Amino acid sequence: MDNAGNPQDVSVPPVEGVAGGGTAYGWIDGGLHGSNPLKGSIDPTEVPSADLLHVWCMPSTANVGPQEMPRPLEPITLLAGRNERESVQIAIRPKVSWGGPGIAGVVQVQCSDLCSTSGDRLVVGQSLTLRRVVPILGVPDALVPLDLPVTQISLLPGETTAIWVSIDVPNAQPPGQYEGEFIITATKANAESSAQFLGKAEKRQLYRELRNCLDIVEPIDGKTLDEVVERVKSATTSLRRVVLSPSFSEFFSDNGPVDMMDEDAISNLSVRLKLSLTVWEFILPATPSLPAVFGISDTVIEDRFGVQHGSDEWFEALDLHFKWLLQYRISPYFCRWGDSMRVLTYTCPWPADHPKSDEYFSDSRLAAYAVPLNQVVSGSDVPKDYLQKEIEILKRKTHWKKAYFYLWDEPLNLEQYDSIRNMASEIHAYAADARVLTTYYCGPSDAPLAPTAFEAFVKVPKFLRPHTQIYCTSEWVFGNREDLVKDVIAELQPENGEEWWTYVCMGPSDPHPNWHLGMRGTQHRAVMWRVWKEGGTGFLYWGANCYEKATVASAEIRFRRGLPPGDGVLFYPGEVFSHSHQPVASVRLERLLSGLQVLFWSNFRMFSWGHLCFSFLNYCSFVATIVSKSSPRLSAAFSLRMHAYIRKKFFVIILNYYSSDTSGNDLMLFGKFPSYVWMISDSPCIFLFVV
């Protein structure tokens, strides 16, 4: 069905991506014009859903808040490689109220598998997931899973609700064009699935009947044809008994087959949204091209979930968090803070001789792992040579090259720097090739290394050498002075195995890239792009679950005092939103994943210089069209395509490819522009102006 059959004549503001929408540009709502004005009481089973609600699409970089205004409905078109995730948002806003007290109404959202012409599928619930975008401190952030393939959502009067759609393309998925659709229907408030009202005994009986069918049909290998026929007949009898049970009485009549007229009539009233996904033939490698290590506070897990350090439940909780976070292409490490910012960090809570150790460290999705200086679960039987034995075991493994030791966070004075030196000396006595990571934003305050603070910051590698191999600096120090990066890099000795990583925490703040709540989606994505653009070889984030202490899993989330909202929190406990124990991701975590995926394409030169020129001319033509249509009343389809083109074609290709001067020196096409040109605005018009 063509989406043109779902008229939504509205005036639309530009897509800006700021929380609450893009209505801060003098845009005036000219009114919503409906062709069929409604009168009297409303029965959603008799009125087209398009007359009751607005449905439109938004890019994953947009912060779709409650006051986001409607846009025309257009099909969704996405591009993805294999082993890549792509996301988009569906926004729904009621035009009128048809529900009970306190709500505008209830909508049912149903999605189909994505199918190719050759019969391949991306299955709902496996490759395709839906999550409701829930505001945190008024900003859309938490992504709460929805039931599949059919879910129901209550809408509030005068508010926009967003659904986050994610498609994960498996490694072995055949390339091609995949298509599916979403069916969005306004329903009565009490129109619940009949299965939700089944009693426990009735559910158990249905389960037994269905289980019996499987038991009859499954063991047919080696059976004669006659016996197979008998088993199929028996299974058919059982299935017929299930279908004709009272639980499904509403779907059949006494006079013959099920009459689907009513269902078809309701379906014809629905809003249908088509989704098309092009799967490319190349595969995103399982191992990230750049290690991004993220801290998970074990004390927060212990307090909130009531698990005792070292207990079976504690190991289970850490294992759940570790495995869940790997899907985001990050390398988790658990951390426990000590005095004066000394930190115990470890990726695996089990010792090196435990089978779990190899399972964790050999996982191809893990790019780096932290080795603890001391035993994680201490006891009376801790051997004095614990560290030596751990290193000796790990050194013999092929994954040893992933190992690093993170001992101290942001040392401030000579005593703390000396502590790092002493601990690193012990480590290097057992493994000369061990990598020690140190985060810092300044030199020792009581032993100035240079006349100015920045010069002292630049001299830290010389001061710590050879006790640190990974120098991890704060992006806050550089601000918008990207030219200062070369001073830091010039001090390093990569030929001796030294690396330069970066990190963000409280700063830098707007307009720079970070993961603070309320920043633009492009700022969230650009954190990892900045790392690549500046030449960093790794990245560290201090904490992803560091909210205020709570002793109940379902307690409300409170950000830590003194920190910008969202700092140190990239996911939430599932118990806050439902009975699920699975963590709930934030939109910022999803955008982090998107930024990390782009890094692979940035290093993957899949186009020639001719492709680059063609893409660039295409982009200029594209922007010229936008400029010529500079009215704020741009269609949502144009805005979505604009964002998709820039993200997938411009940033992935243009920023990656190089031109050569006559002397043969490689010159980055936009090397003279700061890293954050792309994040000044989601609008390419502004981007073109800056360039």
C-alpha cells in the first residue's frame, strides 16, 4: 500500500536534532489540516487511524521530545553492511483523544519480517527490535524494549511518542534489498491481546498440546514413510484441538472457516509505513578497528542489585553486564575506586587460570582487556606472587596483545605519579612488553615540568617514560584547538610501542562532542569520529553505570551531583522500567555504536578517487537543492535522506579519502578544518557555510 494513502497535511519545521525538536527557528505552526473533521464520540475501529494520529519518521540523530511537531509520512530507506546495526525512529502524536481518562488513546504497532526477493529474511525479534524512547529529566534517552511482533502503546494528549527501530544484520546474511512494513492502528483502550487474559492453567494446557505436537513430529529421522504419515496425522489432530479451543473462539464461527472481513477492515484503517533496507556484501569485522574501553562500577552493581562481592550472584551480575555490552563494540572493564583516584580495573572477575578467563579474553568482539594489579576477590589465601602468576599465564596466550594495566586515574601530584611508577616497575619486572595506561589532564602540580600548564601537560610522557605505554589524555584540554594535538603526538615514541588514547568525562561541553544528556545526536556520534580524525589509537570512558547509589534495583535513576546530566551513565537498570533484568540502553549508547561502526568504513578504502569526486559532486548538488529549498517547511523524507546521505556517503567517504599533490604527499581533503565541523549542526546548509 502506498503511503500516499495516509494523508497528513502539516507544516513542518526543519530537522534540528535538539531535545524537544527543531521549533526554535521562528517556525510557526500553520495548523493541521484534516480532510475529514471528526464529530461526536470516536470509535477507532470505524475511523481511519490517519485521522486520529500523526505518524512520521526521524533519523537516529534526532532527539524526539514530547513537543516534536509532526512531519509528512514517507517510507524508510536504510543502508547497512553485514554485522552492522542501523536505527531509525518512528514518531506518533495524537490528533484527537479517543481513549480513557488520562490518555489520548492506545495504538497497536505491528511489524513484519524484512524479506528479500530471493526469500531471505531478517526476522522480527531477532534482527529487528523496537524500543520506546523514554525521557530522562525531560530529555529522550532510555530505550525500553517493546513486545514483538505486536505491541501496544498509550499516547498522551498533546505529546509525541518515539519508537526506536534497530536492525541488526547478521554476518552471514545474504546481501540484497529487504522490505517490510509497520502497521500502526488506533485501538480501543481495552483492546488487549486475548493471550494476556489466559489463566495459568489454560496456558499450561496450551503449552502441553503444542509440546506434544513437537514430540510427535521431531523424531522422524530414519522412520518409514507410513510411520511419518501417522505422526503427521497425530500432530494435525493435536493442532486442530488447540485451534478449536475456547482460547481462540473469537477467530472462528460455527458456520465454517474464519471470516477475516472484520480484520481486513481494521487493517485497511491502519497507517502503513514501508521500510526498505539494502544490505551490502561486505562484512563489518567482529573486532573493532579501534579499542574503546568503558568502565563499569562493580560497587554500583553490588549496591543496587544487593549482591555480595565475590558471591555466585555477583559473578552472574558482572557476566550479564559484560556480555550485554559487547554488542556495542566496546571493551568493558569493571572498576573499583580507591583513595586519591587509585583504581582497581579488571575485565574478567575470574583469575587467569579459570576457564572463564579464556572465554572472555578470546572473544573476537573484545579489542582490549584490563588486568588487575591485585586479586579481584580477596581472601586469606591470596598468594604473595599473585600478580606474577597471573602475568605468566596470560603471556602465553595469543590474546596477551590485548592486555593493559590501568592503575591510576588522573594523577595530580608527584606522590601519585611516583605511585604509578612503582606499580608499573613491578609489572614490567614480570613482562617487559606489558602495557600500562595512564589517564591525565595535567602534569604534577607540585613539580612543574614546564613554565605553562599546557606545556607541562605535553611533557608528561617524558616524565612517565618508561613506566607508561598508553598515554590517555583528556579532550577537555584541547578545547577547539585541534592544532595542539600535534604537540602531544610529537612527544610520543610509537617506535617503542607508545600509544596515544583520549577520553572525555565532565568536559568538553557544548558545542564539542560528548555524551551529556541533551546534546545533539551528531555530538554523541562525533565523539569517536574526533578520535579517528585526531589520530588516536584508542579511547577510554570512565563509567557507563555510575549513577547515584541505590539499594533497590528499581529505584529511580539519579545522576551524580556535580557532574553534567548523563555523564558517566550510558545505560540503565532494566528493573527501573519493567520486570526485566536486562540493562536498558540509552540513545547515547546507540549513537556511540553508530560512531564506532563509521570508524571501520573510515579505514576501509572501498572507493577510488573517481568515486570520491562523484560522491562530492553528488553531495554539492544535494546541498544546493536544500539551499534552493531553504524554507523551513522541508519534508521529512527530504530531511531523512539528507541525514542518511551525509552520514553514509559524506562522512564515511569524504573524510576518509585523500588527494595527492605533485610531490606525492598525501593531504587529507579537509585536514585544514577542525574535527567538529560536522557537528556544528545537523543542517548541511550550515555545514556547507562553515566549509
